[in-house]
Amino acid sequence: MKGIVFTEFLQFVGDVWDEDMADDLIEASNLPSGGAYTSVGTYDHREMVSLISALSARTDMSLEDLLFRFGEHLAGRFAALFPVFFERVPSLFDFLDSIDAHIHVEVLKLYPDAELPRFETLERHRDRMSMLYTSTRHMEALAVGLIHGAARHFGVEVAVAARAEGPQSTVLDIGLSR
């Protein structure tokens, strides 16, 4: 998992709770990296699971709720850090369509070792679309949070339903709210 996800997660924890909480999570998680992340580094995704689990234990929030909230935050950060990906498309659905075809292609040019989730558009209509999310990491709640955060960026509201499609795949049904 790319380091930017870790650095943004620790920033998210600092912003929502405080810097001490971020430090406490690192200390409690017994991380191989020691919690010293760089945005361009690559780290085992199990470190993120450890950090999220430690946060869940301290906040009494579920892993899914925390991943969702972090996903919303991360979408906003990606829009600020990488505006070109958001500005070159006119709508949320165009943006979501561009994840694998454009965004992940550019990420892989910079970081050929990146293990990215897949987002395949299955069906698209004016006010709804279905995507197949495929990942060995099973962070569907993070993906749903990212979609909600991207929707906020594009000024729309969405409802997202997730249903397992296989051991590593989930169908995300996304509908524009009225």
C-alpha cells in the first residue's frame, strides 16, 4: 500500500481526534515500519489494518465506519493534491469511470510496484452506475467513503450499496440522490 495512504490516515486521525491519538496508535500497533511513513514509500497493508484496529478500540467505532470516514477525507485530500484528475472530467460518474483507465495508469507510471484495487464500470446510466471493486485487501468501506467524498467534490449526493460478488470482488451500486 502506498505511503500516501498512511500519511493521510495519520493526518486524518490528528485532525479528527488529535496528534497524541496518532502517536498512541503507532505505539500500540507494533508496526514493522515503526510508523515512519513517507508518501512515496510502499508498506504492508496489514499495518493499516493494525492502525485502524487500534483506532477502533480507542473510539468504539467499527472498522467499517472508520474506513468510510477516512475514505471521505482521503477523497478531499486527493482532490486538493491531484486536482487535474478531478478537473478534467465534468461529473462524478466520469470521474469514477476514469479511475482505472487514467488515474491508476498514471499512478503505475510513477510507482510500478503499487498494488492498486480495480474499479471496473459494469453499467452506467444518467443517475446510477455499477462498478466492480476488486482487491485482496477487502477495504470496501474505504472505497465507498472515497466515492462519497468524490461525490461531495462534484456537488452531488449518492447512495452506495455494496454486495459481495466473489472472494475478492464487490459490486458497488451507486445512485445519485435526489
